[in-house]
Amino acid sequence: MNAAGTRVGAPSGRWSRLITLHGARVHAVHPRHGNICVNDTVNAYVADGRSPSRDLTRQR
């Protein structure tokens, strides 16, 4: 989301997923912010292709 609260940057489509980390004002929060949920989700995708079934929103 940008400063106006508009969702930006996520491609639409059946296989795309967006992980939003509220309170993070940067793109690409993995692994920069040390959020275990974000890191575990991204690491699972990189390791074996597992992705969440829907977009995720987490608190910082």
C-alpha cells in the first residue's frame, strides 16, 4: 500500500500473492524487518514452491 492506502505493486492473477506488512514503509520487507511470518512464507516459497492460498496482511 502506498501512503494513501492504495494497494500497489502486486500483479493480479491466479498465482500471485501479496504479503503486506503494516508499519513497513519500504518495498521488499523480507528479510529486512525480521517479521517471522513474512520470512517463513517467503522462505517456504523459495525452498519448495509452497505459497499461501491468499494474500496476507501482518502487523510489524
